[in-house]
Amino acid sequence: MASASATLLKSSPIIDKSEWIKGQNLRHPSVCFVRSHPTSAAFAVRASSYADELVKTAKTVASPGRGILAMDESNATCGKRLASIGLENTEANRQAYRTLLVSAPGLGDYISGAILFEETLYQSTIDGKKMVDVLVEQKIVPGIKVDKFLSGGQSEVEATLNLNAMNQSPNPWHVSFSYARALQNTCLKTWGGRPENVKAAQDTLLVRAKANSLAQLGKYTGEGESEEAKKGMFVKGYVY
């Protein structure tokens, strides 16, 4: 399966347009065997040839003071976001909003990784540049969602406060964030689909990203937060 995937990626004319994807090493993984105790059952591990790249990526994603921007909403869910500001769910509107997010100046200071939806992986910004390449230029690792999860629907501020609380005590592991609405809600409403509001919307995105960067370090105070950021986002029956 891994070999088939590598071949498929190499032969894709769409993916070939991305400088980031072309630069990835898609060699076939070698196979090693690991003996597990106490059952002593042997099983194949197919990650050995990717070990260095995996460690490098993990260190980047888990770097101190940075977290993950989850922008992996399906087109249908993205349509709900756009509808909340009176915009139609068209590819052009989805492209404009995603361009706003990935091109925010200095976003990489607070964001280490971005989870993308399939459409976004192949999509270009409104300026014609592949979105994955824009992310990489900001030192942000692009990735694809493969998970299922629960959404709490907290306010942006509550999500940040809870992250900060978890980092107030000693932890044996790195506690960071992977937020979608808790990073994007105020940004989306500030933009409202108007080109003249892009700069203001990007500024609000950076405010939230910086707040969560501080919370990831246990240094967030909650001072100066807007009333919009304090509003709860719980929606009964909400699904992705």
C-alpha cells in the first residue's frame, strides 16, 4: 500500500506543481522486524527509512510556543462558516478565506503546523501560489486530516485559558494546541468576505495565535481580550 501511494504521488500532474511536495522524499520504505515483549510477537515496521524526516517534522510541530492551525473543514463545513458571514459556499470564497489564513504575515511565529482538507492541499492562493508552499515558506508543516474527534465549542478565550491552565503545572510531556474555530472565529467575522477587511482579519488571527502561543508556555493572562473572543461557539448537534 505504501509503495502504491508513493507511485501515485509521483505521477500526479497536480501535485507536481507544488515545490514543497516535489521536494519530499517518496522512496519506498524498507522493512525491519521488532520483537515485542512479553508476547514475543514479531511484526513489521515500515517507518525506518522515514525516521529522520519523521523526527524532524515532530520536532518542528512540537516546537515551544507554537501550535497547530486546524483548517481541515470539509467543503460543507466551510460553507457553514461562510454562511455565518453571509457568503455563498463557492470555491472562490473558500479560496479567498484560506488565502487570508495562510498568508497572514508572521503566522509561523505562533503556528508550527496546519491541518488541511483535500481541496486545500491542491489549491492555490488568489495570487496563484500553491497554499502548501506558502505555509512552508512560513516554516509551517502542512498535513492532511485522518482523524475523528469531539468539538467542545468553547469560546476562543476559554480554549486559550484551558490550554494555559494545563501548562501551569509540571508535565512529563509537551502540551500544545490544535484549534480550528478557537483560532478562526473572530478572524472570519472580521473579514466578512470583504477584501478591504483582509488586513484587519489577519491581525485578529495573529492575536489569537499569539495568545495560544503564550498559553502553550503557561504565560497567558487573558488581558485585553475582545468581547467577540469571549462568546461561546457551542452549536447543538454540530458535526464536521
